[in-house]
Amino acid sequence: MRNKPLQPRLSPANLSNASDAGANQLFGITLDIVTVTVLGFSATQVGLLNALGSLSFLFLSVPLGMLVDRVGAARVPAEYI
């Protein structure tokens, strides 16, 4: 019995995850460029905005995860997640 060589598989879930990550990165870069060029923000202000976005995710992910674990994903409105 011969072992087959491992072949990378592009499943629908992997493709969805990769396209979401790519689009998220592209949106973030575009938003940073627009904030600097159109709105006139400095690099420090853009950095603070990015940090605040990361902090909000950090502080809200644990309580919302506990809520989903307690109540169930079907009963938590999508606006909370």
C-alpha cells in the first residue's frame, strides 16, 4: 500500500476564510489611506484609531463569547456579535 502525497485542498471554508481575510486587509489599508489623505489625520491619529478598534475587540470578545455559550448562538442577535 502506497501513501499518497499530501495535496493542499481548497475547500469552500478555506476559500471563504481566505477571501474574507484578504478583503478585510484591503479595506483596512484603504480606510487608513482615506483617513490620511481626505480627512487629514496624522499617522499618530490613525494609529490610535486602529488601537481603539483592536481594544474594543479585545474587551468585547470574551463577554460576548460567554453570552453565546450561556444562551446559545441561535438566540443571540447578530448585532451583538
